[in-house]
Amino acid sequence: MPDSREYDRSKKRQHSPHSRRSRSPERRRSRSPQSRRHSGDRSPSPHRRSPSRHHRGESDQDNKRYEERRRRKDDRRSFEDKRYFERKQSDEKPAGPNINVVLRGLPDNATEEDIAKRLGEMNACIEEVSLIKSRETGESRKFAFVRFTSVGHAMQFVEKHRTFHMKDFRVRVDYSHKNNGSLEKEEWRCATCGKFNDVHRRVCVECKQSNIRAATETRTYSTDTLEINDGTKDVSLVPSHLILLRGLDHLTTEESIFKAISSFQGLYRTLLIRDKLTKLSCSFAFIEFTDIKSAMIAMDNIGYYGLVIDGRYVQATFGNSDSFIPVYGQSEYAIPVNSIEGFKAYWEKSSYASQYSPAIEAEKKRREEELRRAKEEERKRQEQYKASLQNDLTAFFNDMSDFATNSENADIFSVPKNEIEKKRK
């Protein structure tokens, strides 16, 4: 029989905290409530027990709100990406001809005066140069906007100078994109340098002068655009005495067109459509025949063989006779017709028809020669008249000189001496 002290010692060992520590770690983890909470085998959540029904409802609402926020964020991101893509596409798409031109790749130290001077050397007709500068540093961003006096002047400059050099820098020339934002903007003009500044600026961005003496002005930023006329509106679906040629080279002249079609019977003249401002070709022209039958025969030949002018195939259709409207009075933009109608002009106000035919050129030279002879005769008559007048004046002054040097009349304003003596007697 074991000793009572042995029995009591073993019983105390069972209820002693030291005896509980001596249990295996696996059993302690399995029986500990904390270990059960952190056990991955007993709970779907690695951090806490499954929530109660009340907490599960709140969690569902939180999840719905989270999903809604994420959906809105994704929609906003996709909208911004779409808008950025559209803006990038519009920036990459070349702008059409308009009155504003952008210059890229300017020298670092180029000023608006330098740019205007360089453009003036290239015979550019401009109204304003706006050099773009950094708001933080005030340094040039190497590009500028130039507003021309008209769309025609801008087209003439861009066609001739796609690039040019300025202080060893190659400057690129492009049409400016139309500003789809606000077309009017309040600005104040500096009284010292004349620079336009934003209405919220207190000092001039150019010369740093205050805006106290400056008056606020409203400037429009609308971009004048030009609808290009390629002759499509002048096509006729029925035969007429006119044949319309489209797709001509810009350098093709009236004379070269006439030479290319000189073999056609009944040919009267060629009418090349040009821009009034720039005098450049609009790349289409009319061939005028004496009658509709001759035009139909020429049209059949063109349709069978084709027509090449200055190395380029051109498109031929019948032209609308209403494209030329009657005008009253002769001008440089009017073309003569028969004696009944007098003169006609092309319907579009910004363009005119330039005519050519050997007979017309011969008549033109004859008239120019007659005008030259008439001017020469008038010049000779004027010279004879001036010579006669000079002779008369010379004779008059000679007579006055003889009278002034007469001994009896020392003074031309004095009374003659013999008259005074007669009165005394």
C-alpha cells in the first residue's frame, strides 16, 4: 500500500499548474479556445470565428458598398481612358486649313519679335504671334501660335513652307487644331509692351508690369476654317457645252490644259479656277466648247482613252453651265461671253475663272499693244504741251526782265518820269 504522502503528492501534482504545463503542445493547442480561434482546420476565417447573423448582414452590406465603389471607380477609369484616347486621336489627326498656324521646334531664346521678323522675311501676312511659355519659369516651350490675316494667306504659307530654318533650328509648320472650348476670353493688354495676359494675372508675363493702367478686353479665339472647293458641286448629270476636269496638279496652268486637249474639235477655251487671294489653282478647270455636240464627242474620247495632264490622270465629267453667273460690269474676275450676256463670273465668291485660248491670247496681246500705243501717244502729247508751256513762260520772264532793267523805269512799281513831268507842266 502506497504511502499516504506519496498519494497526496501525486494528487497535488495533477491539480498543480506546473503539471498542466507538462502536457504535450498538441493537446494544449487543441483544447485552448485561442488555438481553436486561430486554427485553419476548425474555422473558415484565419482570424476570427464565423460572424453572427447580425454581423453577417453588416458584412454583406459592406461588401455591396465596396463592390459599388469599385464599379464606379472602374467606370470612371474607363471613361478617362476613353477620353484620353479620343483626345490623343484628335491631337494626332492633322487639322484642316484655317487661319491659325502652329510652329514647333523654335530656338530656346526666340522671342515673338524674332518670330514675326523671320516670318516677315518669308513674306507671311500675319496679325499676331503668341509664344507659349512656362508659367513656373517663364521660359519658352519652343512652340508658338501664329494668326494670319486670312485663311488664304495661311494656306499659301503652309503649302510653301512645311518646314523652315531659324537660327540653325528646323521649325515645323502645321495648321492649328480648332479650339472646342470657350471661344471668348477676357484678357488685359499691357500698356508697356502690348502683351495680352490672363485677367487673373496681376503682372505682365512679358515685362512684369502691373495691370493697374491696363483695360480689360475680350478676345475671340474662334478659328476661321475654310471649306475646300474641289469642283464636286459643279458636276452636271446632263450633257452641256462644258467639261469639268478634277484632280489637276497645283502647278498646272491654263495653257498646259489647252495644249493637252488641243486636238478636240470645237474647242473654245479653258477656264482654270483659282483662289482670289493667293492666285493658286484650286486643282479643277472647265473646258468650254462652241456647242454641246462637240463636248459630247470630246467626252466620249476622254472616256475611251483617258486624259493625262502634266503626268497626272484627271477625272472628266460634264460641267454645270449654272456655275457661271451673270455680272454687271467688267472686272479682273469676270470673263467675257457673247454680246447679249456681257460678262460672267464663277459662282463662288472666293474663287475666279482664269481663261486661256490662242485666239483670246492674241486678242489680249492686240489690246495690250493698242493700249501701249495709246499711252505712248498720250505721253508724247503731254511732253509737247509741257515744252510749249515752258517756252511761253520763258518768253514771259524774258519780257519782264527787259522791262525791269529799263533806265526810265528803274522800279516796275514806280510811275514813269515823263508822266510826272507832264503833270508838273
